[in-house]
Amino acid sequence: MSFGHRTGLPDVDAMTPIVLTVSGRLTRSAVPGLCAELEALLATADTQVTVVDCDVGGLVHPDLAAVEAVARLSLVARRSGGRRLRLRGTRPELRLLLDLVGLGDVVGLAETPP
């Protein structure tokens, strides 16, 4: 009798992560479009995925429009089954702005490699 060698972790199904990429110069008028894009991603995503990764590394000159976008995207994620928004590639300028307005603890900040 022979048993085949299984690859991967036992009893763990691979889930496709939810990833939204935000880049360029962000304006307030672009925020509703980003929220609609995230809503579309969430509508087709696996319901077991609890974190939404938002790559903001490509933002140019993050300002209060970027902070508004992060706040609204976080709200969209939470309203979609209690998911949490996690920022990746967050530049120091955006981190400072998020802390200044009190959102640093509301959204997760993915660790950046040293």
C-alpha cells in the first residue's frame, strides 16, 4: 500500500486575497470611484477573507484627500462583513497624516521590510 505525499498545509484552502492598488495623485473626486472599485472586489471575494490589502506605495504627495480615501475605504471594508483594511507600502508622510487625524489605529499598517 502506498500513500502519496501531499503538498501544502493540511486542511487549509488557499484563499485569494483582496488587494486594491492606489497610485498617482489622489483627488477628492477620485475617492467615490475607489470605493466603488473596492465594493466590486468585495462582492466577488471569498467571504472568509477578513483583510483587505490596500497598496498605497504608489501615491504621490499624500495629503488629506488620501486620508479621506483611507477612511472611506476602511468604512466600505467594515460594512462588507466586518473586514479590516490593511495598508501596504505606506510612506512616512501618509503615516504621519493618519496619526495626526487619529486614523493610525483604525487602519492596519502592514510592516515594511527594513
